[in-house]
Amino acid sequence: MANDVTTFTIKDALAARIEDHIEIAIEAQDGTKLKLKATADQLEALVGDLETILDADDA
């Protein structure tokens, strides 16, 4: 990732399937609102990464 990335702490997040993609609406603790659009394949890859991280935490 680039050095110019802003980090936000999630306050709330929702997901919905919209036609051929999935949208994730996020509200950060500072009130910033984001909407992410992703394909199912992109989210499956992300879920795989998250599962690996969480499994490592359990070990």
C-alpha cells in the first residue's frame, strides 16, 4: 500500500448485494462515511486473508 493511506477506525459497517457487485457501507468513528464496491471474488480473497489472520491469533 502507498504511504498516503488514511487509517480509519470502524464505528459501523453494513454489506449488501447490488446487482453484480457487493457494497460495503462504512462509518468511521470520526464520522467519515465510505462506500466500497467489490466483486464476490475480491471479497472471497479478503475473507481468506482475514481468516488467516484470525487463525494465527488463535495459535
